[in-house]
Amino acid sequence: MSWFTPLRDWPEALISALQREPVIVRIVLAAVRGSAPREPGVGMLVGRAAFAGTIGGGQLEWEALTAARVLLDDATVPARLRRLVLAADLGQCCGGVVEVWLERYTRANLGLVNELRDAARDRANGGGAVLLSTLKSGVVEHRIVRGVGSCAPADALLREARAQAAPRVIGNPAGELTLVERLDHELPPLWLYGAGHVGQALARIFVELPVSLTWIDGRDGLIPLLLPDSVHSASGADPVESLAAAPAGTRFLVLTHSHALDYALCRAILARGDFAWAGLIGSKSKAARFRSRLAREGFALATIARLVCPIGIGGISSKWPASIAVGVAAQVLQDLSLGADGALDARRAPLPAPGAQAPLTAPRCNERDCAGCGP
């Protein structure tokens, strides 16, 4: 058994999985109403020998894995949609209602999956691409839509902010079901400067978190050669010059081996002004010296105040590199979550039954002693 891994780029992961096994079932959490272990759009890839990703664990995931393994052996069923009331069907207290899409892929689908991967990475259309998978007459028909204007269900997703563009299942009177989902994935960029003990501990954590990590150290040989494909790294590059390539809205963490380099990076980040968050490792005295110097150089107090130093949440006394990294990663997650509540509420909009528009009635929890339950 290997470590469980997050599923970031499912078309790329599916290509790799089909090279190892002849049949793979993809599980997608297609819709959520109320409380559920994970958000809509997350998924898993399930083979006979292994699986990747998660839809939240617990009984829901176990049920989905069981259904996927049945589909592995049934070539007559290309896809299936399951609707589950978590409390009534699975005994999960305070559960909502979810729809789970399961689809069977074989090596004969590799051409399609390569197209999906390319569409997801196509920046000519701003990265916007939608996949429509229609289950009808015992087959699944796939259509890729790039850009707004040719397909109303796809247009609706492309017009939404990527973080809120949750998948949806559309039914019609003929009994056909269509899963509509965005192909492109957009994780918030995080640029980590420094590959010392804390930098390496942080990188190991961020690899597992929903961020797009770029890791830079001006010294050669410190960033490991074997990194996940999701990590962009540069050893020996000029750290300050590299800042020009960071997109607007990047979150920066500065923890290099040199106070002079730390200051140069912080100065350049604040001068840009288009960053989402900036943190600097160091003590309160280091923070005071940096802020005083920035003020003497003419930076506005409001700009200087955006530099977070010291970094890390309170209440952690251990100075082990991994302990510091846990506190810093938690702080970054808190900042990422500040604007996520609205998106989360939008993703959990009322879930219509296939082919219907009426919202469902949320079930009550089936545990009598659960004081937190509501309708």
C-alpha cells in the first residue's frame, strides 16, 4: 500500500493509470446539497490494483469504491449516476444529499483523454473548457466546449468564477443524463522562497494542499530532484528576478538563508502591490527592522502592514522545522479560506433531481442525540 495522493489533474492522472491498468473507473462528486465530506467536482480514479484521490472518506467513499469495482468488471455499463441521502442511505449523521457519477474508461479511450488533457491546459481560451458527458442508449458521448457561445450549459459554467463553477447533472425527458464539468483547474499560486529545513518541510506539506506551488532557491542542490509534477521549481535562479514571472494574486513565503535576500524579496513583493498575501520568517525584532527600513525607503504604512512577520499561527511552541511548517501552512490556509465561504455556499446550492427543477427537501439526521442537527 502506498500513500494516498490528491487528484489534481485528473486527465493526466487517468492517462498514467491506463498505462498501468486496462480499465479505470472515474468517480466524480457531481452535486451536493447540504453537508457532505467534500465539495462538488472532486473525484477518484479506481483500478483493480490501486486508487487515487478521495471524495471524503467514510461510508460515502466506501460505497463509491464498491460501486466502481463492480463497474470495472461490467463492460456493458459505461457510466452510472447514483443519488445518495447520506443520513438515510449511509447512516452518516447530519448528512446532505449527493450525486455521484461513475464512468468506465479503457485504453480505447486514451485518444479522448489526451484531448481532455490538452483542452484543460489550453490557455488560448483563458484555460476555459467544459466537458459534457452524456449517457444514453448504453454509451457515453463526450463533447468538449472551448469558449462561450456554442452551448448553453457550458456557457453557464464558463461565465462563473472558476472556484464556483461546480459540475452539474442535466436530465431530459428521454432519460438521458449529462454531466457538465469544467476541465481546467485553477489552484491559487503560492511561491516559496528558500529550501532550508523549514522550506523543505513546508514544501512537503504544500504538495498535499490545494495550491499551485512554485519553489525557488538561489543555491544549487537544495531543492530535491524528484518532485511531484504539480511543483514548479528552480535552483540557482536569481530569486529577486524570478518575481517578475509570478502572476497577480500570488501568495509569497520568504524564508531564505540570507537576511539581505529576504529584505530584497520583501521589498520587491511590496513594490509590486498585486500580491494576495506575503509572509516572512523571522522574529519580532527582524520584523521591526524590516518595517523601519521599508518606511525609510518611502513605502506607505498600509503597504508595509501587508507584510506578515512573524509567520505561523499562535499556540505552537515547538521550533522543529515541521512544527513551524504546520503553523505557517495553517496560516496560509486561513487566508485562502477568507474568501471561500461564499464560493462554498454557491457550490452547495439546492440539488435538483435528474430532469427536474424542484429543490430537494433536506432530511433530518437519523441520530436522535445529535444536538447540532437541523432540517
